[in-house]
Amino acid sequence: MAIYKLDPEGDVLLTLRNPNAPFAVWDSDCESRFPHRSKPNLEPEPESGPEFEFDPESVSEPEPEPEPKRKPEPRSLIPAENNYTSSLNSSSSVQFLVSSRHLILASGYFRGVLRGPWKEGTVIHPDGRRHVSAEDWDETALLIVMQAIHGRNRNMPASITLDLEAKIAVLVDYYKCHEALMPWWVPWDKSPKPRFSPPFGRNLVLWILISSVTEQEEELEWAMRVAVRHSENSFPTMGLPIADIAEKIDQRRLDYLNQIFDYLYNTLANPNAENVGCDSSCSSVLIGALTTQMQEAGLGLKPESPFIGYSIASLIKRITEFKTPESKNKRCSCRLNGLLFDHLSEMESLDIEEP
């Protein structure tokens, strides 16, 4: 079991059990939310930027150790990722020798643990340290967070992958140490990453997480609008701390789909509506064409909420494919698509350009 000495005289021993557990797994249930998009690339994301080695003097075997300690080989701070996990260590646990003073100053979580009535904050073990445990976190991500908290700037990577940035964001959200990582988000966000390119699946979910944790409001709103437009079911969180955001995405999607369906079926139910066509003859032709083509498109009956299998994007695509029959009135320029989109264009957030 390795130990990372972030503070060689540290008074807290943080033990990470079951490191590198599966992270944000995109499974068949998630795939059903975006079934008509391409499947996400499951190949490891290529590393960008120069190689960066963690200072080997900061890593040693755990204490106490009867044998003489040997200097370990340098290990890459940012390892190649496989199936969205990273691994520096194959053991079942890894330890971090850290400073309570740094943790309390930088982390709201550790401030509560180490200053509160919990045993982690009050019990001094035979090694003279307080012991704190964690589990399932990514080892690389936790190491980077601890380096930031302890001011080990020389060992911080200049460029990271989207997956690793998401893993760090989860830790920042959990440990409430946003300020300690704040200087690093800007250079990391400049790293080449597959954020807004298709497929609208796992990468989009990760970026929603990152932009929410880093408080990038414009990018978060953009990503949410993409999700609203393309989701065909409830938005998948993959166990990430974005439940509130997912709820907002789901509600927006339902609101917009309700508006679209209500307009379509209310128009059919009121064929003499004044806003359909330029006169009664035009209205009859347009309503007849709309009725026929909606049935051909599988929209004969209004779907029930939560409209599983329907996305705003796919529904609008179907509407754009509706054809307007030729009119005997040469002066009539009414088009079925135009009449529908005159209404749809008034709906906020439906004019998202494809990335």
C-alpha cells in the first residue's frame, strides 16, 4: 500500500479504500435517454499536454515499516484511462499523509470532520495522527485535489482529460474545496476535450457536472439547453451530484413538448381557427394535410407524458418534413411548416444551433 506524503509532518492520515471504482458508468439505461444518437466512444481519451511526473520523493511505503524504505520509481500523475477509470495503484487502499491545518482552511467538509465531535477529529491514534477514511474515489483525482489544498503547485498538471476533470469536480463538490481548485479550472478547460460534439450522451453529462461545480453559468445553461432539446426520457445522472439540474432539464423538456403537442392537437381540434391559413379554403387544405401527415408520422393520437421516445429535436424534425399540398389559389403563400414554426419560434430555447 502506497502513501503520498503531501505533508511529511502531516497530522492526518487519509485512507482511500477501494480506489478507482467505476465512475459515471454509461449503461443501457442511459443509452435509452439518447437512443438515436451515436454511441459514445469507449476508447481511452488521449492525454493532451506534456507528460507530468509526480515528485517521487513525495511517495513512500506506509509507516511504520521494519525494512529500509526504497525509493519508488516515478509514476505518471495522469495515467492512461481505461473504461473511464484511472489507476495509479492496484492495491485495495492507498493513503495520504496530510495536514489538518490545510484541510480545515480549504475544505468545508474536513472543517466539520476535524473540528466537530466526530471520532476522526478527536481520536489520536498510536502513530500520533488523526485518521480519516474515504472510499471509491479515483486515486489520481484525489491526489490532485490534495496537492491543490496543500499548495503543491509544482506537481499540478497543466492539462487533463474530461473524465479526470469530472472526477475532480465530484471531489470538489463533496469536500467543499472550490477555492483551492479555482486557479486550475481555466487552464484545464483549455485542454482539448470532446465536450459539445456528438454524441449527446456521457460527455454532455460530464460537462454539465463540471460547469455546475465551477460555476460557469453560460456554459451550463448552453449544455442544459442541448440536453433539453435531445433527451428522449428523463435525463441520466449516472450517480453524479447533478440531481437538481437533471430535474430542471426534465421539467423544461416536458413543458416544451407539452406546448408543441398542445398546439398540434388543438389546431386539429379547431379546424376553423382564424390563425390557420389565409381563408377557410386554405385552412381546410392545411388542416387536412396536417392530419394525414401526423398519422403517417405516428402522431395520430397525442402521446402521454413523460413522452418517452420523443425529443424536441426529433419532433421538430418530423414537423419540418411535413409537406404543403399545392393550392389552387395562386396568391396563397401559406405553408404548413411556416404556420407551425411561427408558433414554435416563440418558444424559448428551441432555437439551439447544432454544435
